[in-house]
Amino acid sequence: MKGVRHYPGFLAMTLACLLVLYAPLAVVAVYSFNGSTSITQWGGFSLRWYGDVFTGPEAGRFGQAAWNSLTIALIASTTAAAIATAAALAMIRGGAFHGRQASFALINLPLMVPEIVIAVSTLIFFSTVGLTTGYLTILLAHITFCIPFAYLPIAARLEGIEGTYEQAARDLYATRAQAFRLILLPLMMPGVVSGWLLAFIISLDDFIITNFVKGAGMETLPTAIFGSVKQGIKPNIMAISTLMLGVSVLFVTAAYLVNRKGQKIP
Amino acid sequence: MTAAVEIRRAVKRYGSVTALHRVDLSIADNEFFTLLGPSGCGKTTLLRMIAGFEDVTEGEIRLFGDDIARLEPNHRPVNTVFQHYALFPHMSVIDNVAFGLKMKGVDAATRRDRAGRMLEMVHLSAFADRSPAQLSGGQQQRVALARALAPDPKVLLLDEPLSALDLKLRQAMRVELKQLQEDTGITFIFVTHDQEEALTMSDRIAVMSEGRVQQVGTARDIYEAPVNRFVADFIGETNLLEVEVEAVAGGVATVALPGGHRLTCPSATSATGRHHLSIRPERLTLSQDADLTATVERVVYLGTDLQVIARLDGGTPFTLRLQNAARVAAPEPGARVGLHLEEGAARLLAD
Amino acid sequence: MAGPGPSRGPADAAYAGLVRPLLLPTWVVIGILMVVPVALMAVYSFLTKEFRGGVEWDFTLAAYDQFFVTRGLFGDEPAQIEWTYITIFARSIWQAALATGLCLLIGFPTAWFIATRPARTRGVWLFLITIPYWVNLLIRTVSLKFLIRETGPLNESLMAIGLIDSPLPLVNTNLAVQLGLFYSYLPFMVLPIYAAVERYNFALSEAAADLYASRWATLREIVLPVVRPGIVAGMILVFVPSLGAFLAPDLLGGAKTFMIGSLIDEQFKGSQGNWPFGAAVSMILMSMVMVVLLAYARAQGRAGR
Ligand SMILES: Nc1ncnc2c1ncn2[C@@H]1O[C@H](COP(=O)(O)OP(=O)(O)OP(=O)(O)O)[C@@H](O)[C@H]1O
Ligand SMILES: [Mg+2]
């Protein structure tokens, strides 16, 4: 008797699913260590393409793109996390207020409008107000679509924190500000951190919107990579991809661990 | 002497819902005072109004003479033990206990010292550096107590603090709480819907129902001398009989029982006419010299007692409890029995 | 999409007085950088195309006319329905639907399997499923292309073990695009179904089994209807982004698999661009998505009552 939870073949499906998800990444990661110039032939293990990323002919271009990606992601995710934290406080600790439903819809709007439509409308907006596309326009667009991603974990966390903790603090002579700083903020922190991390990855990940609002000459890592692969997949692209993959996995693991550690609210 | 807490004509409305109707209460210093009542009667609301988490719609709340109804919670020298304790999960036990002192600006050495003594008082010194999540329910409860007592409040508020504990622990904590109250001399206002808890610990009890205080008195008062049907019925078990009052004078009424017998008993009303009579089931004996006659329908064995479910001659259901002594033969179903009311068994109610 | 949830009692209204200042940044940022642009895009779809890529402020229906109507190569024939763009939309819907089906077929068993693991290992399984999602979409798509291309590792190894004689031409096919979409959005299917199965009361399955239902009959008669909200949510979460996807069709597909995303993209590239037409296509895409989302929200509202 296997019990009602068991269905034959579901394990196999899950494993197949994982295989499909991981095989391409694994293959690229392995080939990034290929010593050969050809992407089809295995020329033994080598780090030459990683060296090429940092010193090769395209190093300058990718270096600048990486710097842009990183700084944009940093500023956008931090700003978005701050805006989302304030919004979550209002939405979850603000009681019933006029416009709550509308505010909720607004926060989630960037998730509902198709990415390509956001890209088009943002480009049209910048062009109409006469803002030259470049670093600033990318940054503004990223802040906007990062807000709902930062909001989700922050709001979820805040919802799990009962109001009695702040009340207990107030009962024990804390002012409103002290109750926020000493009790609510530390309790919210895991949510804020994972919201920030997710926003960071989302910003780092974005291609479509960035591609529309970046302007000529300005590149982030995804747009630079896209430009390269249009001429065919080269080994140095695989090395860059593997590096970015590593960064993403690192960040998601961090977000996961922070969240799990923070789950313990008795 | 000024009362520790004086509530005058306090009203609480949530929109169109009235949670409290003109409540008046006076709680003396050094008293163990209990708010008792069924779910939804407004106990928590009243307590939260004293703590300052809920605005007072109308009326005043005085603490040793000062009106505190408009003060922020952090400006009221009262502390609360929360129902699920609300221990700060990101702080150690000792930091939790010291929190109130820290907010009051007490220096680090003094508060560590005092928090340590509070933990000693609740027998948890060994757990000072643990996090609250690593404590059992009973231990968390005692930390919550220590935390609320550490700033030496003028009044301690407790909202069903024992409800999350199992039976054995709950009984032990009752004794401990009562002891703590006597040792510290702090006024306790305790909320519960468990009457046994209320009867065993309290100096005085306020019985509440539907946003109104029905009766205030000692455990003996409210059990022996309930003023109305709600209190008589809510506290313990009782039989309610509708009777004709023939005369009342000086708190003593003469009533006609169904079946014709006359009875004089203490009265909560001074009006004649039809009223309810409360008769406690354990204050009856089987007797030839009967005030009432009934037919036994069922006998339920309860260990220390026998519960006899009967029907009076007029058709009213009636319950009595007999001590399960070897000498007493249990009546058989179908038997007709005579019931004798002991001294103080009956009381005439106001409604 | 589920709504903000009810606000709880006054115990949790500690910030009621600060609602306005706390929400102000959100309103300003999303209002100016999202609501205004979308409104502006709607206006642009009624403007006149300028030849170097740009617009003139003359209102016209030309963009929508171009989408739906043809008057022959030289514009002198009677008006007829223009099928070119409708075909692209239909193809996109079809591709997105197939990708959604594929995700459901694989995603449901996966979600079920994970939700029935012991609590300790569940988190790890879930984590494994979500990691690839956080890897850059472009990199994932490029990796997939690398794997399945004619001389790529997949074909090489299949040939090496003798399963096939000549490489399978996978790239530039519909299958490749569906695989790409599947790969892009699978976690969106797994997560909501997982959440629904986790809440599922397995005593219902036991009751069904007790009443002589087989395993698969139980799945069909009891489980699927009960967890349906999760399945529908997953389908929408996969379908909507698939419809407007750009990377998977652009990198894995060819001319025959041209989808809406690429059509829009083309209108904003270089001097052949046509901004009003691109805005109009975007408007049509967005309206379709909004119809799907509104229908879903309404169905959910009804079910909630
Ligand atoms: N925020 C609120 N809005 C509207 N009505 C409320 C609110 N809070 C409490 N009430 C109502 O006020 C009444 C008293 O509630 P209160 O919580 O004080 O009851 P209680 O006696 O503590 O009950 P319990 O024993 O279940 O805790 C109830 O009828 C409740 O529905
Ligand atoms: Mg209560």
C-alpha cells in the first residue's frame, strides 16, 4: 500500500524536469572550461576563456557593461526595497483606508503589463519628455519594475509579524519610533533583505526593457552578451555566462537562507 | 483611599457595534481583580482600553486618581502580559525582561541587575541568554510575567495568560500567579472566561456579558448571591424556576413554589410578581420533609457525585447533585422523590 | 494578483496615520514611470509615423489600419482583411498555449511530487526547481540553443550512441521555441500548483479511495477539481509572459516562428521602425493580456464569494 500521496511516474517526471532545467546550464558551464578555440571540440580542461574574459580583446567592453549592470542593480534594488518597505507598512499596518485596493493594483502593475509593452511605453515616455536614453533612463526603468519584486517578500514577512510585538514594546514604554526601530524593523529584516536580493537579481537579469531604453553605446551585461551571440556563441560568452550563473545562484541561496533563518517567529 | 483603577461610564463603539456600554468599575490597590465572561463580552476590549491600545469612545479611566484615557500606551505606568506572550523573538530572554527598563532610561548595569532578579523570581535564571523560541510554553509565560513586572508597573494587566498552557501547568500557574501578586503587592487585572480560574485566584470578580458588567463581588458573593439569571447561570450550575413572589421585605422574599409550598429566601429584588428563583443542585437533599416533589429520569455517575436529572411535578426539568457516599442509595429512574432545600439553597433573582 | 488581503483589526493599524507619506514614493514612481508611459503609448498608436523613426503629432488610425486592413501592394485595391499580423498573433497564442500545456504536463506531477515530500526536504526540492529561474533568462536561452544546435552536445551524443544517424534540426523550429518558453517559465507553473497541493487535504483522497476510486480516478475526480485554482493561476502565469516573449522566439526560432515580441521589437529598431505601429501592436497585446487577467480576477472573485 503506497498511500494516496503516491503516483507512479511522478518522481520520474520531476527528475526529467530537473534534467531539462539543468542540462543546458551544466553543458555551458562544462564547455566554458574547454581549452579549444572551437566550441564543438573538447580540447581539455582549461581556464583560458576565463582569462580571456578579463584580459582578452572584449574585456574592456564586457568590463564596462558589467560595471554598469552592477551599479544599476545596486542602486535600483536599494531604492526599490526602500520604496517597497514603506508601501508594505502602509498596506499591511495602515488599517483600512481609501485607495488601498488601487495602491495594491499600482504596486503590482509592473507584473501585469507584458515586459515588451513596458519596454515600448517607457521608451516612448523618455523620448517624449526629451530624456536622452542612457544610464539614467535604464536606472529609472529598473527602479520601477523592481518595486513589486521587492514588495512581495517584504509584505509577506510583515504579514507574518503580529501587531502584539509592537504593542508589547509600546506597553513597555517605547515610543512609536523606538517600537519601529527596535522591534518591527529587526523582525522585518529578513523580508527586506530577500526583497532586496530578488530585486537585485531581477535588475541584473533584465534584457528586454534595458535593450529599449539603453540608447546607443550604453551596454549592460545582458545587452552586451546579446550583441555577441547574434554573431554566434563564442567560448568567452560561455565563461561570462558561467560567472553570472554563479553570481545568481549565490544570491538566491543567500536569499533562501536568510528567509529560512528568519522564519522563526514563535 | 483612591482606587488603583477607576473606570467611569466607559463606552467603546466600533462603528455601529457597541462593545462596551457605560461600564463603571472601581479596582482597589493591591487587589487581584478578574474580568470574567463568555467570549465576545468585551473583556479584552476593556483591558486594552486600560493599557492604551484602544481609544475610549466616551468616559474616563483613572489610575490612582489621574485620568489616563488619552495617554499613549508608553506613558501609562501599567504593563500587560499578552495572551500569546509577544516575546520579542530577536532578543534573548534577559533582553526581553530588561526592555521596559531600557525604554525608561534605566542604566545598563541597573537593568541587568533588576532583570536578573525578576528572572530569579520566576525561577528562570538559568535561561537568561536563551532565545524565547527555545523555551516551553510555561517558561515563555513566566518570561512574559517577568518582563511586565520588571518596570514595577502600578497595575498589571493579564489577558487570558494561562489559556495556551495545558491543564496541569495551568493549575500550577494559578497558584504561582496568586503568590506573585501577594508578594509584589501590585494590582492585577486578570481576564479569563474560565470560571474555575476566576473563582480560585481572585479577590473580586466582575462578571461581564454583552458589554455590560453584570455583577462585581468576591467569589462567594457571585456564587452564593447572584443578582440575575445571567450570573446565576454562568457561574456554576443552577436550576432556574419561575415563581410568584408574594412579599419582599429587608432583602427576604416569600415565594410560592410550584406544588404549593412556601419558601422564604434572600432576594436580589424588592418587587413582587413573577421572578426567577435560582436553586443550586448541590444544596438539595432527598427527604420526606419535601419542599418540592419530582420524578427521577436519569442518574449520571460522576465519581465524587451523582447527578440526578429529574422533572418537577409541574413539568420543569430539575437537576440535583448528591454526594457519592456509600450510605446513600441512589434513586432509581422513575422513582418519585421529595426534595428538601437546605439553608441558602435558593435565591430570588432580579430578572 | 490575489488582492491585498483584508486589513486586520486596529491592532495592526499602527501606521494608519502615515499611509499617505508611506505610499507617496510608490505612487510617484510607478505613476510617472509606468502609468503615464502606458497612457502615452496609447496616444502614440494614433499618431503619424515619421520616416526616420519617430512620430508627427497628427492623429490618425493608420497604425490600426495597417494592422487589420490591406488595400493591395499599391494601396489601390478594395479594402480586405490583412492576415499577416493576425497570423503572427494567432501563432503567438498557439505557441504560448502549447508551452503552457507542456508546462502543465510536466509541472503538475513535479509540484505534486514536491508537495508530498516530508517538510524537511520539500524546501530543498522547491529550491532546486526555482534556481534556474533566477539565472539570467538570456543566458538560459543561449545555453539551450548551445545544447540543441545542429552540432551541439545533444545531437553529438545522440549520434554517438547511435540513436540517430544525422543531427536533428531542432533550432529554428516551433519545438525549439516551445522548449525555450517552457524553460523560461516552468517555475511559474510549479509554484502555484505546489501551494495548492500543499493545502490539499489528503483525507479527501483517502475518502475517495475508500469509496472504490482508483488512483487515477481520484486524481481526475477529486484532486484536479480541488486544486484547480492553483492550476489556473499557473497557466495564466505561464501564458501571459509567453505571449509577449522576445528572447526565446528570437534566439531559438526563425522566420517561420516569428512572434509578437519580435514584431514589436522591429518597429523600434533603426530607420525602418514605425513607432505608431509598434505602439498599436503593443496596445493590442496589452488589451489581450488585460482581458485574460480581468477574466481570471472575476472568476476568482466569484469563487471567493
Ligand atoms: N476591531 C473591532 N471592530 C469591530 N468589533 C470589534 C472589534 N474588536 C472587538 N469587537 C467586538 O467587540 C466585542 C468584544 O470583543 P472582545 O475582544 O473584547 O471580547 P472578549 O470578551 O475578549 O472575548 P474572548 O473571550 O473571545 O477573547 C465583540 O463582540 C467583538 O466582536
Ligand atoms: Mg479576549
